[in-house]
Amino acid sequence: MNIAKVQQAAVLLFARQGFAATGIRELGAAAGINSATLYHYAGSKEELLVQVMRTCLEAMINSGASALRISAEPTIQLAALVSSHVGFTATNPLTARVAEYEMRALSPVNTTAMQKLRDDYESLFAQVLERGMRVGDFSTEDTTMARLALMEMGTGVAHWYRPDGRLALAEVQHNFVAMAFKILSAKRSLLEGIDYIHPPPVVASEPISIPWPTLA
Amino acid sequence: MNIAKVQQAAVLLFARQGFAATGIRELGAAAGINSATLYHYAGSKEELLVQVMRTCLEAMINSGASALRISAEPTIQLAALVSSHVGFTATNPLTARVAEYEMRALSPVNTTAMQKLRDDYESLFAQVLERGMRVGDFSTEDTTMARLALMEMGTGVAHWYRPDGRLALAEVQHNFVAMAFKILSAKRSLLEGIDYIHPPPVVASEPISIPWPTLA
Amino acid sequence: MNIAKVQQAAVLLFARQGFAATGIRELGAAAGINSATLYHYAGSKEELLVQVMRTCLEAMINSGASALRISAEPTIQLAALVSSHVGFTATNPLTARVAEYEMRALSPVNTTAMQKLRDDYESLFAQVLERGMRVGDFSTEDTTMARLALMEMGTGVAHWYRPDGRLALAEVQHNFVAMAFKILSAKRSLLEGIDYIHPPPVVASEPISIPWPTLA
Amino acid sequence: MNIAKVQQAAVLLFARQGFAATGIRELGAAAGINSATLYHYAGSKEELLVQVMRTCLEAMINSGASALRISAEPTIQLAALVSSHVGFTATNPLTARVAEYEMRALSPVNTTAMQKLRDDYESLFAQVLERGMRVGDFSTEDTTMARLALMEMGTGVAHWYRPDGRLALAEVQHNFVAMAFKILSAKRSLLEGIDYIHPPPVVASEPISIPWPTLA
DNA sequence: AATGAATGAGTCTTCATTCAT
DNA sequence: CATGAATGAAGACTCATTCAT
């Protein structure tokens, strides 16, 4: 029995039903253990959620931060960051969704800590956009709104992408990069010859082979 | 005492904490009535949620459908639909959020009914995009993905827009229309002289004067 | 259904098994109600105990304080106080025992409050002894030790006295007064013609007709 | 690691919080071992208590019985027995308290065995008093009540005595003997030249150097 | 229309205990 | 001798819901 299995069961149920609607007996059953045994892996139901969220957010930050390091050009950074975001979200859709939706389930002290990580992640986007705007690579009427739209768009991938679906991950990533470039009126030509797509990490808490409603 | 007050209390708490994490005693307290009295307004906690969701989704459909009626031109329809979507979401952020997030809290029979309404609403976007693509007004590599991105973007407005914030609603609407046009490579010139923005309805369940974290 | 019945059931079980060893389902069953209904009468199991203890200690203080008021003579006050103490303990043996034994079951904040009441009660004895020693009515090698022995002795009555036993309450009271006078070398002659025995109060939490092991 | 340490930890916690309120993980932690290891020293939590109680009660009986052997005179026996009781209680206050309070925590079969020991111990007092009354050395209105008062008084020492306090143990013993003599109208002159105080045994389960609230 | 009292089933968590290592 | 992992039962408490008033 290992902790990843417990976390995967948790993420699966939290994503489907929500944290509050998931009982720990249910969690135990899904992980194949007695509910009391859960308390060997996490001190409480909330701590189980925190573990999952922290791991997820830290992986997103790492992935995003390393995307920014592939170039000093905001345009290339944008492409890398968006494809990192979309790639991560599509690869770990359930974990990503839990990390986003269930912030509200946390007690105040954990909210603070997790919100900090979320803010750190969002600031990656803010930095790139701000620099791109400053140097004239991007153009938009409102940088903040563009950033929010961009992120929301990408996050939405978790709602419908699935590995065995109509679209390959790389296609989705390219398409989202294309949309992002359009929104910001960035020049796609600058991307030519640049390999801005890196394989996204798979977090331990992401369940595999989930039954999932198909994208029409 | 009227039902709107009860629904507003419900939406406020459901939006903040989620349906499952909100107790019926808590709902009563927030509405200023005894929890038992809630059962005069709704047969069960779930029915209270269904009332709210149904009203919200029907209002969104009405609003979207009437937006499509202002013209036969896909380009103008798109602008009207996007601004309707953004306007509704910004005007009824909590109700809209509950209608989106809490679908999973419903029992199967209610899920079917509500998902039907949600699908009807989404099909408005699908129709416009499909026609616009067909007649060559829009251009995108993947219509489905564009539609999903567009909707998600607009829905995200509920997370940050607030009436007394930095931006007026009309500005937000224009900006989102602009982004949508960019994504679809639609011609903004076709909008000249067209008043595609209509005042969004306020649903009865939307609470007023919510304390809300400001958009930085 | 009234709260006294709940408190009586609680006292009966707390006295027999201790607070920690008594479950709330057990409490409910003993009171003839569902365990959840207990929470209409007390916010928690501990609060139920606090209610009982506070009422008991306040009644002891009142009883003791009014005993001191029957005379200004320390000798007479002593007789009245001892007979009050013994009378109260014998009349409310279970409640008194719970009030004494279960102090340790309280959370810190309640411990403070209850210990204050207990200290107030004990200080009644300290006052009388101190004055009696000062004016030469009493004689002992160590006033503190005498006070502790006196109180402990009287409290012990809760362990064995029962109304339908070999001894009438008044006999027990007279005998304990006699022992107290011996310990303090006080003159019993000063009591002649003085009615220092008052009927003890019955607290609401004291169960009636308890099965009880007879005094051999 | 030896069993005494385990018993001392148990006594410390049982005395502070009671048997029922003490968990075995807590016991393990206090003894510096894993909770599972406890089962090498005692077959169950209750057996651990029984060990402690039995050892304590047997030591009390031995101590009391040998006190009676120092003379055939009831008066001298009384002094020896009271000083043995007080000495034992003051020397092993926590163990003595556990042995007294936690009888109720035992299962029926153990209750019988332990109550037998307790009764044996109490009968030492009963014997001495009965003989002393018969031969006219003592005088009291009710022998049973006197015995109960005497024992309760002495047992109460566990609540307040501490080695580094205001009073030396011998002082306390002498004082309690004096009080006992007063209660029974026994002649102290008969004690002259008799060394009725023997060093009390220290039972293995008694914890050392306990933080203890001072006697005012 | 409104509510206080009541409850069975449920919540999360801890319990004492066992056992393979 | 020692322990980490495991568990069924029980812990206190809250739940949504009903109903007489």
C-alpha cells in the first residue's frame, strides 16, 4: 500500500463529488483500505487535500518557471508558459481541478499557504505579459483581463481534454498557443524553429485511466 | 419574508463554501429564519439548489437567445452573445458560479434536467460559431476548442469582476468581444454602429453587495 | 422531557462510571431520549457536566454561607457548617461526588471557573477555623491539616450514606459534628439549645432511588 | 526499559486524567515506547491497571498488617495503623489515588478481586477499632462511622501532601494519629516511648518528582 | 407561515488491539 | 524486545428532515 494510491483515490473522488461531499469511508474503500488506515497517511481529511494541492501547485510552478527559462524573449516565454499550463492541466486534469476548486474547503491557515502558491504561479503569467507589453511584443487593451482570460481558458482544458480523445495533447497545446498569440497580437513567426513544448510532469496524485465523458 | 431572500442566502453560502459544505441551519440563519421554515420554500436542500440553477440557466438561455435575434449576421450574433454571456456572468456572478460548480451535487434525475439546460445554452455558441465558420466570417483551426475557450474565458469573469471595481461592465464586455474576435479572426469593422450590448437580467437569487476581494 | 431528567441520568452514569467512560448514546438511553436530542439541552457533553457541577457547587456555597449566618460564634458556625456539609453530601451524594471527582475531566477554561467555586466553598471552612483558633475556641496543632481532614471526612459520606440505611441523616450530622468538635477540642456545651441543623437543598441533578450497596 | 517505568507512566496519567481518559498511545509516549510494545508488559490496558492496583493494595495490606504486629494493645496498634496508612498514602500518593479511584474502571471479574483486597485492608481498621472499643480503650458513638471518617481523612492526604512541602511526613503522621486519638478518645499517654512509625514502602509504580500544586 | 423539539443516519476521528516483520 | 501498519468498533457530534404546536 502506498500513499500515491491513497492520493489518487482522493483526487478521483474529490474531483467527481467535491471534497465536502466525499466521506472518508468512501475514500478508504476507493483506496482499498480501512478508513482508519487513512490516518497513517494523513493526519486528517484536510491534510490529505493539502498534500495533493501543494504537490500539484509546486509542480505547476516548477513547470512554468522552467518554461520561462528557455528564452529571454517574452514571445517565446509566452508560448512555453501557455503550452506548459495546458500540458500540465491536460496531463493532470483531476488533480489540477481539485487544486483549483477545493481551495475553499481549506481552513484559514491552509488557505493562506495554498493561495500563496497559486499567486506565485499566476505571477509567472503576469511577469511575461508585463514584459511583453513593455517591449511592444504584445498588444491588448487591458493586460490584467488578458491574463485572466488566458489562464481561465487553459485551465478549462481540465474539463474536457482526455488522452484518448479526438485531439493529441500537442495539437491542443499548439492551438492554445495560437489563441493566446491572437489575443495578444503576438507574432507567431518568432516561434519558428523553436521547440517551446516540453513534456509535462505527471503528479503522483493523478489517477490513471479514468472513465470520462467524451468530448462531442 | 420572501423566497428571493432565501435563495440569495443560499447562493451566497453555496458560492462561498459549496453546496455540500453548507448546512441547512446555516442557510436558515443567513436568511433570518428557522431552518424548519426553509421547508415551506423548498421541499429539500437539493430542491433549493435546483430552483436557483433552473432560474439561472433559463435566464442565461433567454438572454443568449434574444442576443442571437438582433441580427442574422454571425459576426454580430457573436458579439451580442459574448457580451450577453459576460454581462450575465458579471451581473450575477454568484448565481452563475453556483449553477456551474454545483451540477455535481445534484441527484441523477436533476442532473439530467439541468445538464439539458446547460447543453441548450452551450449550443447557442456552437450554432453561431458553426454558421460563422461556414460562411467564412470566422477562422480557427478547431471550432470546438475555440468555443470551449471562449465560454470558459467568459465564465471566468465571475471569479473577479465586481461592480465597484476598476472596470465598468461595458468595458469588460467590449474587451471580451474584442478577444473573441481576435481568437476567431472576425472583423470588428462589421460591428460599427451596431449596439450589440443589452442590459443583462438580474436573477432573483443573486445576493447584493457582496464583500469581494478586489482585482489588483 | 425536561432538563432535570437529563442531568439526573448524567449524574447517575458519571458517578458510577466516570465522565470519560460514559458515552452520549448511553446518556441518551438513560434519559430516555435520542443521543442527538441531548444537544438541545447542552451544547456538549462537557457542558452538561459543567451545568451539573456549577449548580451543585453554588448550592453548596449558598448552604454553607447561610450556615455561617446563624451565629457569630465560631463554635456554632462550625457545627452549622459541618452539618450543612454532611447534610448536603448525604442528600446529594451522586451529584456531590461528580462535582468532586470530575474536575479533571474539564477543559482548562472550565477548570478555572469550577475550581474558583470549589475554592470559595473551602474558604468558608478556612474562615471559621481561623476565627475559632484566633479567639481560642478551637485548638489544634495544624489548622490547615485539621481543615483538610474535616472536609475529607464529610465528603466521604457520599461514599456510604443512603437514606434508607441504618442511620438517619440527623444522626450522621450530629456524629460528624461531634467528631469535628473532638478534633478541634471545641466545647460541645456551647451548642446546647442551638438548632444548628437546617434541611439541606436537593439539587435538580440528583437522581432519586438509586440502587446502592448497603453499609455493612 | 523495565516494567516499572511503564507502570509509573501509567500511574501518572491515570491519576491526572483517569483510566478511561488515557489512551494507550499516550501511555506509550509517556513511557518512551511504542504503544504496541506495551502489550509485552501487560496483556491489556486494564491488566496494566490491575497490576498497579494489586501491587499497591498488597503493599498497603502488608504495611498495615505489620503495623498491627508491633503490639497487642489496640491503642498502640491504632497509632501504628494510622501512621502506616498516612505514610503509605503520602509516599505513594498517585498510586494510592489510582487504586482508590479507578476501581470502577475494572471489569466485573477484576472488580471482585480488587475489592476483596480493599476489604481486607479496611478490615484491619475494623479489627483494631472493634477490639479497642471492646476493651474500653476507645470511645465513640458509632464505630463504623468513626472508621470510615478515619480512613477517608487519611486517604485525603494523597490530595495535598508533597515531600518538599511545608510539613515533614513524620509531622503529618503524628498529627493524624493525634486526630484519630481525639476522635476515639484514646489516651495518648499510652504511646509514650513507643516508636509506632515505620518507614513506608515505595511501590514500583509510584512516579517520582511530580510537579504538584503547593499546599497553601 | 413559522418553529422548537426530536431523531436515525451520517460525519470525522480515535480507540484498544493484533500481527508480520 | 520492539514497531509500523492495519482494522472494526466506538467516540462525540452534526446532518437533513419531520411534525405537533
